[in-house]
Amino acid sequence: MPVTARDPGRARLVVTLAGAALALLGGVLWLIGDENKVTGANRVQLNGSAAWGEVLGFESDQAAAYEAAREQVDTGETQMGAGVVLVVVGLAAVGSRRLIRPAAEQ
């Protein structure tokens, strides 16, 4: 479904820049999420005695750090998912710039 514009060159430029900005923002968000996920996974391993405490039925002094690390992993995965969505939307916007056509003269 082509879209008409009075100045198609400017409209294509705006759509391209907006799409590129979304894709860049999504890429940065994905990288931040990846870092959070990796850091959280490392902290989960370091505080793994808390998991054994749950299994064996005693309170571990690392339980709070273990839960915080698990939350960091979940946050990282959420950020990575949002980043991928933004990249896809940005690339779709850049790809859709070809649908902008000149408006008919009246």
C-alpha cells in the first residue's frame, strides 16, 4: 500500500532516519541486556550455595544475592527481547521507505 507525500524525498529521509534510530536504540538495548544476562548468570553461579540451601532445607547467607542475580538474568533477557523488537521495527521502517510515492498534482 503506497503512501503519497508532497515531498517524497524528505519523507523517505525522515522514515530512513527514524528507522535507523530505532534500530540503533534496539541494538544498544540488546547489548545492555546481554551484559546484564551474562553478569547475572555469573553471579548465580557464584552464589550457588543458596540453591543448595533451598534443597537441603537451611537458610543460606547468600540467598538475597542469589535472588538478585536471578532477577538480573531475567531483566537482561527482557532487555534483549525488547532490543530485538526495536531492531526489527527499525529495519521494517527503513525497508518501507520505498512505499512513499509522489502525490498526484492537482
